[in-house]
Amino acid sequence: MNLLLANPNTSVAITDQIAAVARAAVSPGTTITVVTATDGVPYIATRAEAVIGARAVLELFADHAGSADAAIVGAFGDPGLGAARELLPIPVVGMAEAAMLTACMLGRRFAIITFATALGPWYQETVEQNGLAGRCAGIHCLDETFASVAEVAREKAAHLIALCDRAIAGGAEVCILGGAPLAGLAGEIAAAVAVPLVDGVAAAARQAETLAALRPRKATAGSFRHPAAKPMIGLPASLVRRITQGSRLYRDFVAPRDALPVARLRQAGAVVIGIGNMPEFGAKEITDNAVYGRTLNPRDLSRTPGGSSGGCAAALASDMAPIAIGGDGGSCRRPPAHVGVVGFKPSPGIVADPFGFPGTLPGIACTCPMGRVVADVAAAFEVMAGPHAEDVLSVACPDASTGSVPVLRFAYSPLLGLDLALDEDVRETVDAAVTTLRKAGLQIGDADPIWPDGTEETRIMAIEDSGLAHLFGLHFRSDPACFDPAIGVQIERGLRASAADVAAAHGFSLSIGAAIARFFNRFDFLICPTTACVAWPADLLDPKTVGGRPARRRDHAAFTPLFNHARTPAISLPCGTGTAGLPVGLQLVGRRGADRDVLRAAAWIETALSGQLGTIFA
């Protein structure tokens, strides 16, 4: 079991204090993830500060509650508690409410003992809001200054004991130590107080654990049902996602602004005509979803264009537009290959994209230009590229090298040096294209990258699976029927993945990047197929066979993801046709940061292959 404890105060020392108390209170095997507000006040003491803290609670829960079984508001007045219960499908517990309900089970009347007079009115309202005014024997506040809020419990312990004695004299049968800075003090002074003492953090942690074990369903009626979707402006994307939910629940969502690459294109004079269809969360290799249905391949309407940027690729191939924007975990190259257009994956960070929905592969996936010809893609790239202060991973694109393309060093690796399945018609088409390029003057050697031992895509899948679980796990647990079953499988894998699994996947991802960097010490470019097969029937999630053997999951997609993890630029461009006249894509990969060189070389290759491309756009 995993509990999420959110401290809406900005004091990290208080976070450490409440975390220690919570972890000591829960059962062995229960883990607690603790997060701290990045803005606000060191400790909440007024109504205004409580409102600030409530927003912090919602943002912290929205960012971090993906794998939690229950959540705890780590401030005594429970700021944001009711709102969090609306948004999250898991139990949410407040320190004050948990402490008071625990006290009610230990005695007829309780008193709250706290460390600052400013807290008194807020705590009194908290008691009344919970309907417990009749059980409260009073709120007793320390009326003295203190050196440090993080040390107030130890500094003023004797004075707090005296307040407990005063409360007992006034009829209290239980004393609650109110306020996160007093966490842990109850155990230290219990022997000096004549009635039971309740620690709000310990009570909340135990009650959260109990509620999580009961696995209550999320309310779909009453005051804590999830709110209806509406347009959101200026809120963090993670919080918008919790409010509007996700997947088909985005049906009525209206984006509050253009994504930065779109804004840059619009500023340069581009006319935006629509949005391309995609699979749910961009996480499938075909393009369909429960909102807009299935996209078909314009070259053969019985076939899929692939995914996830299949809608954009189909729009390009059917002459709806000259350029489009895709996202790439491989999907701005494979759909273009299947429909006979061009898709370019830049080096991560070259195209800044700080706004909009967070992705499942941060630092790996990219925003990518697509087009019918390389020149259009390059033109779009020059407008879209460039850093932005709010995209902390964004960087400027280096200038192109000055050497002519034919003198640069190319390597051809039809199987990438791995045991990859590849259909014979694709192999023959790419081989023929390489032969043509050699005759046209390119220096193309035969060479394979030397990968880390055990290289295969399964070694890195935990990154995307855990990303899906982080972003959408709560919604999936609340209403799995809202999700595509194939996406549900990935989310479930992500929820099962351990921290060690995810760390190992990230480590392997970095080792792939190092291996490709070493390869590009010897070569300037790598040529390989974009996909392992041509487009397959649209009613299948994957082709039935690849390379003459039963297809495993994602065998068809094996040639693209490694270059995402290598963080290198890569482009797919048409190189001919295979079975039934369906397009085949050639993938050209360059070293990290050599984006303009890749585009320059791709334009040269496109011209050299023009003689064998005539049938694709017929």
C-alpha cells in the first residue's frame, strides 16, 4: 500500500517531521510518499493562508497521486480537503478531521492545543465545519513567541503541557495537539498529561491506511462526485487533467492556448485547419479512439496508417494540408512510412514545447514536423525550433555542417545488428534504395551499432508504462471502462512496476544513447528501415506476422524507439513500395544535435530516389 502525504506548508523541516511520524504510525509494508509545497508560507495560520494552502494541496495531489491508494492533507486545518475528495478517486484524509474523530472515540469531549493564537479562529471554524462543536471543550493557544516553527514543539513543550492541564480542568477528556509543527510531540509528553493525547499526523496516517484497505468506490452521486468538465485557463496541466479527467473525458475540453510550436507556425503565417486524430494518449500503434473513431490509410482504405500520429499522416497523404505536427515516441516516423510521406523527429529539446498536456516520455519524446516532402518539413522545423525559458530541457539547434552530402559517411544497417523481424518486401525495397544512393555517389558502408547487452524494447517499456500510470492511474482505477482496453493493460503494467523497474529502464535508456554516440564517432548517418512491414489491416492492433514468423507485440515498430532513447534526430522518407504497392519508409538517423544535417541529407536522398517514387503519389 502507498499513501501520499502532501504538506501545503513550504517548510521542508516540517515535511521531514510529519513524514517520520506518519511512517512510524503505519503498518510494515505500507510506504508513504511525501511532497512539499513549492510556494506559499512556512506554516499556515490564517484563513487567507489556508486558501493558498488548499490550492497547493490540489496541485500536489494532481502531480503525485497516480500510484497512491489514499492521500493525506498534511496541515491541521485540512485546507483543500473537500475539493480533493471531489477530484480524486481514492480516499483523502485530513489531519484535523482524523484527529477529532479519533478523539471522539477516546472520550466525550476533546480540546485542541496549538502553538499560535492566530490559529484559534481557523481551528474553531474547522471544528464547526465537521459538526463537532458540541464535542469540543475548547481551543487553547500558546500566546508566546518562538524561535523556529520547526522547533516549537520541543522549545515550548512545558508550556504546551500546561495548556493540556488547563483544558483538562475545563472538562476535556482527550487533548489533540493541533498543527503540523507539533507532530511527534504526543508520544514524548504523553506521560505528563492525564488524558489521552492525539497526534493528528499519526491519526490521519492510520485512518488513510484503513480506508485504503476497505477500497471504497468513487462517488458518482452526492457532493463529492467528480465535477463536470469545463474550459480551464491558466491552471497547471496536471490540475486541469484531474478536473477534466482524461481520455474520452477530454471530449469537451477546450485548450486555453496554442502549444508553442503551433503558436510559432501561426505567427509565421501558417493557417491551422484542424487537429489530427490519434489513439488514446498516443499510446497505440493504430489510430482509433472512443471519441472520433478509426483513421484509415489513404493508400488502401482497408489498412491502418499506424499510430499514433496517424491522423496527421493520413491528412498529408490525402492532400488536406502540406505540413502537420506529430508527437514522437516513434509515431511521427512510422505513420508517414505507412502512407508515403515524411516525418522528422528532432533531437529532444530542439523544439521547445512547455505548454499543454504532459507526456509519458518526458525528455525523450518530441514535437515533430511532418510533410509531403522534405523541403516542407525543413521549413516547418526552422519555424518551430528554438528554446523557451519555461521548457527547462529546451536547447538551441546547432548550425548545419559545411561539407557536401556525398562526402559524409553513411552506414547501412538493415537489422540494426539485432534479432529484429523484417518483412522481405521491406528489406528488398530499402536495399534497392541504398543501391540507388550508392550509385548516385553516397559513401555508404555496411555497419551495425554495438548495443548494450540484452537490447530490446521490453527493457525500456517501464518508462512509458509508468508514465501512463502516473498520469492516468487514478482515473483508470476509478472508471476503467472509460479507457481503451489496450491502454488499460499498459496502465496496469505501470501500476505494478516498482521504482527499481523504472530506474533500471531509465538507466538502460541512457546506455542506448551512449552506444549510439560511440557509433557516430565512426559515421555521420545511419540508414535503416523505418518499419518492419507495410501497413496491415485496419481492424488489427498489430500485424499477424512479421519477417515470416508470428508477430510479437510491437515487432512492426522495432526500428524507431531505440533512436528516441538515443536522443538523436531521425527522419522517415518514402523509398519505394512493397506488397500491394504500399509505401515503404527509409529511416535516416544522425548524431544528437545534427538536426539540420539530417534534413539536408534527407533532401539529397529524396532527390536521388525520385525516380523510384513515382507510384506512391499516383
